[in-house]
Amino acid sequence: MITIGMSMPLTGTFAEDGQMSLDGLQLWAQNVNASGGIYVSSLHRSLPVKLIVYDDQSNPTRVATLYQQLVTQDNVNFLIAPYASPLTLAAAPIADAHHILLLSHGGASDAIWQKNYSYVVGVLSPASQYMIPVINMLVNLNSSQPLNVAMFYGNDPFSIFVMNAAARYMQTQFPGKFNIVFNQSYQETATDYTAQLTQIAATNADVILGGGHFTDGETIMKNIQSIGYNPKAVALLVAPDDVHFYQDLGTVANFVLAPSQWEANLNYAGFSPYFGNITSQQFATQFTGRFNMQPNYEAAEAYATGLVLEKAIIDSGSLNSTVVRQQLNSENFYTFYGHFQIAPSGIQIGHTMVVVQWQNGAKQTIWPTSVATAQFEYPAAPWAGRT
């Protein structure tokens, strides 16, 4: 038996995405065990996987306690990080101190890999890359005037890294193309942002770039509608990629943008080497069939994290965490989720992101154009009267 330990935020601030992540990992474990397990050449046999999961309640202090328990009492072979950067940052020092591989699927803050941990590996694109494709798309609008941009984002390590990197990118790569007219963070636990959004509306911002996680993303859109504010585009982190975003908001969700780590229309099966024996479409079908909902990218990247661990075990032939971690340094392959390759620090450098937009109740991939399922709708219809 290969035991894989983790906590997930199944309650609290990050519960929506934590549950999606756990669902993705459970589907991977189900498929691995149905196929006979993971072959470990040093043992000359295949072993099933067992997930040991605790609810960390979106609390970093509880994360630290649980990961200590996973290592010292549950004696797991490998660790998978919780969803969200603050929680991953709480788990990382424990994994490193005990020399146990920790795979991060939902903690994207660059700060994770700036602490010189030896056993932390990222599967997803880091936070500094999230808004880059959105900016590349906006600059291609060929506007005769600079776009006025309001930056309004969660006060957490992930969101801060995303938006600081976005500001640098706009200013250094496209001087004169963007005016940052508002730049302010907010507490994600707040229940109303109308005061700050009213300030943003007074700046005549064309575009809002921001968000943080699911609940605050929905609140921002409800508040935009309530004050009758009509920016030409809104791009939010995390929340719009989840099917619940449209289910909860209805037409208020239409035209909202999001950077995405993965979408079901993306097809990497022709890329070599390819690992996992499952395509994006097959993953989406299997996930929907089991959980009765469409997967978002958090579910996909969690499943892909299982594939990364599986391949590293097979290629190294070992269950020793240090050996498997070293094996990951030389891995360079594709899954249905995209490209996997890391820098020596463990930060992900191979994976790339896309941009999605809700249009008439459907989430469409709109950038880059080579993989788009629809064109970018800009300017958006008024949020007070969505169609």
C-alpha cells in the first residue's frame, strides 16, 4: 500500500475549491487502483494507493498540526498539499523538516518556492503567471487609448503575487498601453465591497483585474451589479472557473473573465511524451459521471498531481521520498492537464495558462486564439442588465 496524506479545506473560506481538489484526487486514486496500482520496480510489484485525508477547516494552524500527525503518526509515504497558498505555506516546512515529498496542486504563491524548501514541488503555474495571458489578450485589442485598469484583489499571498506580477508586466512590457488607476487589496472574509467598488467606478476604469478565491469573487460581482457599475471587462481569479459561479450568479456571471490552468477543450494527447492514459474530455466525462458536476481546473490539477506522483514513482522505481523528489527534477512530460517540468527549486516552469469567459451561460476558452472556442466579448454588456 502506498499511503498519501493530505489535509483539504472542506469547510471554511476555501471549502468550494478544497472539495473540488479532493474529488479530483479521489478520482485519480480510484482509476489507479482499478488498473492494478502503481508498479514499484524495487519491490517487483504493483501497489494500490490509499488517501489519508483530514479537514483543515481553511485554518493554517490546523494544517500544521495535521501534517505533523500525517508524518509522525500516520507514517505516510508522500504528502499532497492543501488547496490555497496560505495553507500550503503552513504544510511546507513540516514536509521539508521530515524529508517527505509535498506536491502542491493549489498553492500557487511564488513565496512557497522562495523559501528554499527541498521537498516541495509545484504542479500548477505559479501566481506570477496567472494574469499574464489576460494582459496579453487585452493589449491585442489595439485600443487607440491606454486602458484604465483597476486592480482590486484579496489580501493573501497568492493574490498579492498575482497582482504585483501583473502590474510589473504591464509597466515593463507594454509601457503606455495601460494606466493603473486603482491598486488596493481587500480582506477576503469581508461580506461587502461596495465602498471600494464605488471608488473604482469613479476612476472610470475600463477593466478590473483582481479577485482572490471563490466566495469573494462572487461577492464582487454581486456588488458591481448592485451599484450599477459597468466596466468593459472584469477578470477575477479562481471563482469564475467554477461551474458554481454561474449557477449561483446567473446572468451576472456573463462576460466575466478568468485565467485558467486547464479547460476540458484542451487536448495534449498528441504531445510526447504523454502520460496518464486519459484525455481532458475523458477526465471531464469521468468526473461529471462520478460527482454529478463539471470539473474546474482545481479538480484537473489535483488529478494531474496524482499522475505526477505516479510517474515519478514508476520512473524512479522507489517509494523513498528523496529518490522520488530527485526524479522529478529530470521529468519532462505531458498529461491531459498540460506540460510538467520544474526548476531546481521545485517551481513549475512547463505549464501554461489560458483565459476563459462566461458567454450566454457557457464557459468559453477565448485566449490564446489557437485553442479558443469563442471570441473575446468586449466591451461587456452592462452588469445591471445581463443577457
